[in-house]
Amino acid sequence: EVLDISYNGIEYREDVFKKLKDALSFSSLTDLNVSHNPIGYYSAKYFGSALNGTSRLETLNLSHCEISAGGAYAILEGLKRNVCLQNLDLSYNDLRGGALLSKKWHEMFKANKTLLTLKLDGSFIGNDAVLQITKGLVCHPKITKLSLRLCGAEDSSI
């Protein structure tokens, strides 16, 4: 099943995202597009928690959702234990997070074996995160598409 709620102006409301988290846990939803909604940090935490649960979700698009590093941290934590998600788009969110978030990328790749596609275009993750992601790819050879355009990596040695 597919649910596309993109471009709806959905902002963070705890009651809405608790219901969405429950729906992800108990439904046959496989594809969710929430892109272009300013859901922010707290809603991203609900997605991280849902990914950690019994979700059957295979594709999640959270591009252009005003998610910060804290929200990304929660999503990556959920992905460490997720066994279904194959495609994740976090493009055009400001995911600058320093060393702690950079390490979380590597940890996620070491633990998660189902993710096939990751899009981080325009996410400002920076050099350290790009290095951690490339190190993580060694642990996760199933990745078929990794998109890092305009991600803030400036070091020519990457």
C-alpha cells in the first residue's frame, strides 16, 4: 500500500504523528511520501521509533521536511534495527550534526542490511559524515544507490 501526503503543509502535531506511528506499526503500508512538509525534529523522532518497530515500510521519503541532526539521529537509530526499509530519502534537510551524528551513519550501515537506496542531496552533512558513510559501505555492500549531491563535503580527498 502507498500513502502520499506530500505538499500538505503538515507541521508537527504530536497527536497526528502518534497515529501515523501506530499506522506504520500495524498496517501493510509499504511506501510513504511525507516530503515537502515542515515536520521537523519531533516528528522525525516518531519515524525513528516506528522504523525500530514492526513497520513493513520499504520506502520512506522525508525530503524537504525541515529535519535537523537530532531527527536524523533518531531515524538512524531506528534503522539500526529495521529489517524492511529499502529506500530512504532525507534530501534537502539540514543534517549538520558533528562527530556524534557522523558516527551514527557508520553504526547504521554496520547494523542495517536491508537499505538499498539512500538519498542525502542538499543535506549539508559535511566531510566527516561522508567519510563515515563511505566506511559504512564496506559493511553494507547491498547499497545500490547513494546520492550525495550538494551535501556539503568540501575536502577533495573524499
